Amino acid sequence: MEHLELFLKSIFIDNMVFATFLGMCSYLAVSKKVSTAVGLGAAVIFVLAITVPLNWLLDQYLLQPGALKWLGAEYADYDLSFLSFIMFIATIATMVQLVEIVVEKFSPSLYNSLGIFLPLIAVNCAILGGSLFMQSREIPSLGLATTYGVGSGIGWFLAILAIAAIREKIRYSNVPPALRGLGITFIITGLMAIGFMSFGGMLTGGDDEGAKETKTAKVEKPQADSENNKVIANNIKVTE
């Protein structure tokens, strides 16, 4: 259940594009055609699915304060957290280079259509943001880190696929000249972000128990007040 909750939350509620607006450069530049959007989205899913768990291992066993205690007691006081950005970016760059080699080998047409934006995945804010969010939220296990990486990648993939489909159709619409191109794209992105905000109530089932406790407390409080009033009234009669 915890994996499913984190998976759905990373796709719909904490969507990289619509919630935090990360990776907007590639999102806007490569979303003119669905075919190129699908290729880049699949590459982002792969990179996030690999780099987030790898960076979780680096964070747990190398970068956190005291993470080096597995090497011996004398290393328990070492703190390498200042190397987080360097190590995370190095892992991301390695995986992106692997993706670039694979795409160039098996799909030259997709490689040519993506152009410079494929190697630029290495400096995509969404890719680094996935690892940094994983670190700041203190995800407790490798399995959950993998789930978060895959879910975040799918969320970014859905965002760029949706805007690419809309931009292909909107070419045949009568858009005002001043809004053609990126103007109408920004407006649509904002409206889609507002739509994704509606998913915020998906995983709030625990609020029902809190509401019940609040109602119980409200019921018990008047009863307690009435009992206190009776005691006060009896004390007044005794005094009289």
C-alpha cells in the first residue's frame, strides 16, 4: 500500500511539471510532436528509475553524516553531505550517456529528432530534482526510492505527452496571433497544473479518523461541561 500511495502521489500530486515546474526547458522545446515527446519521456523515465535508487544508495552509505560507519568506527564522524550535488550529477550524467548511446544505436531517427535535448537530460532540473526530493523527504528504503523514481518519470512523461497532443491539435485552431507558440502553451500548462491540483484529495483518507475524533471530542466536551455545572450548582445549594 505504501508503494502504491507513493507511486500515485509522485505521478499526480507531486508531478514534476505541474507541481514544481521542473524540466520546463525540455517540456516546452520537445513537445511540438507526440513522437518526439514519447521518446524523450521514455528516456526521462529510464534515467529517473535508475538514478534515484542509485543516488539513494550513495546518500545512505556515503553522503549522510555517519554513513561511513560501515567502514569502521573511526569513520563514523565523517560528513560528506557537501558532495551530494557532485555525486548526484555524476550518476545522472553517466546514465544519460548510456541512454544516448542506446538511442543512437537502435533509433537513429529519434536520436536526430531529439537533437541536443537528449544529452541535456543530464542537466534537466526534473532529473536532479528527483534525487534531491528523495533525499529531503528521507525515503526509508531502496524499493520506495525506485517507486518514487519510476512514478516521477511517468508523471513527467504524462505531462509532456499531454501538452504535445494538445499542441498538435491546436495548430488547426484559431489562436490569436499574440498567443501563438509559447504563449498559448504557457496558458495551457497553467490550466493543466490547476487541473492536477484536484488530485490533492486522493490520498487523504486518514482525515476521516481525525474528523471522527474531533466530533467525539466535541460531543464529550458539552457532557463534561454539563456535569461541571451540576457540581457547581450543588456546591451553591450546600453553601446556602
